[in-house]
Amino acid sequence: MRIVSLASGSSGNCTLFVSENTRLLIDAGISKRQVLQRLEKVLGPLPRIDAILITHEHTDHIKDVGKVARALKCPIYVSEGTAPFLEPLLTGSEKLLLFKPEKGFQIRDLSIEPFRIPHDAAEPCGFLIEEESLFASINKRIAVATDLGTVTDEIRKKLLHCDLVMLEANHDIEMLINGSYPEDLKQRILSDIGHLSNDAAGQTLRYLSHKGRLRAAVLMHLSKNNNRPTLALKIVQEHLDGTDVSVAVAPRDRMSAVFTV
Ligand SMILES: [Zn+2]
Ligand SMILES: [Zn+2]
């Protein structure tokens, strides 16, 4: 499976997954024009996309979901709790497929398992994506978990057998506390339904590399004001010292490298 982050952060999120026969987007929080331009760079002109999966209703995740779904003529998978928030962005011509958190479903050769994440949205979800492989002895597993205030025991269990985890590393706690955000916003970000710090991401990835089979991690949803890519990377790599997990950062406003598992 190949994975490319098309954008990641509070100004827009969109991630592409390409397996043997399936192409998925998770979120469509950047403009339709940007999504199509960046998809074309990876997949060539008029790319076929099989589905868009939605994590939650914050604008940086759904901004152009209706326009993108109409342009690509693909269905939108959204949780029952999040679906009503998409309505203003839809014309009625899109195909909406509702899921429940913790209830898995299949899209072509990919098994998808949405799981609950703690965040201040209606029904926020992360996703486990497993590729059925005819050739490998073990199916490849990837998880996406961004916009979560804390990593609960249940989430740790979900992420345990993943080869690649795309995990939020939103802020450096010191930078946030000493920064210029209003106090109530700082408290919201730091809360258990806010965003994940570099240290919390590092601790989680260390656990996954020791207890599971983690090979690679991509740090996602970095704050523009309360983090720096080099700092997030340094802190997480310190937690992963002595392991052979490779770590990369998804850029905020351009495409990432192509990650292969
Ligand atoms: Zn977000
Ligand atoms: Zn959010």
C-alpha cells in the first residue's frame, strides 16, 4: 500500500491510500482544486477514487467534501453522528454511506475499522485499514489517528498490530503554554478532548514498537504556532531511541513523501 498526505494540520487535512485495487481519501479539508491537483501528481490525470472517509466534522477535515465527492464521483463514508454536519456541503447528488464506530466494513480489498477517538466533535473517529494480501503471510495494517486529546487504552490496543501509524503530534507543551493563544484555547487543546502533544505521540509510538510490530510512523496535524517539524521529530525520535521505527512528518500545506508498507 502507498500512502501520501496531501495536507495535514489545522488549515486542512487529506490523506490518500492506494492499495492493489483500492484508492481512498481520508478527509477533504483542503480546496477541491488542491485535492485534484495533488491527486493528479500522484495518480495521473482524472484519477479514480473509490471513497472518501470522514474522521469528524471540523472544517479542516470536511471543507470541500461535497465538491470533491461530486468531482470524483465517489461515495462518502461518514459516521451516523457526523453525517448531519455534512449536509450544508452537499447537494443531494452524493452517495452517503453511514457507519458506526467499532463496526468494520469493506471497500474492495481493504478492511476498514473505524474507532472512537476523544476529541471535541460529535462522533470523531480514527481508522484502521488492513489490506488483504494474496502474497504476504501477514496482512499490512495502517492506522490513522489525528485530532485526539489522549490515547486511551482501547486506542493503544487498536494500534498495536499496525505496520505504519499516522499519529497526531500537534504541539510542544512548552510552546503552547508560553505562546500567545488565549487561555481557554490553550486549555481546550491540552484537554483530553483536544489535541495530542509531541511527547504523548512519542510515548504511544514507543509502546507500539515494543509491544507490537510498528515499523514506521508519520507525525500528523502539527500546529503552525505551537510546534516545529524539526522539534516534533526530535522529541518523538528521543522516545523511539533504540528502536528501528522510521519517523517522518506530514507537511502542513503541501504533499508528503510517498510512504510504502
Ligand atoms: Zn483537525
Ligand atoms: Zn478536530
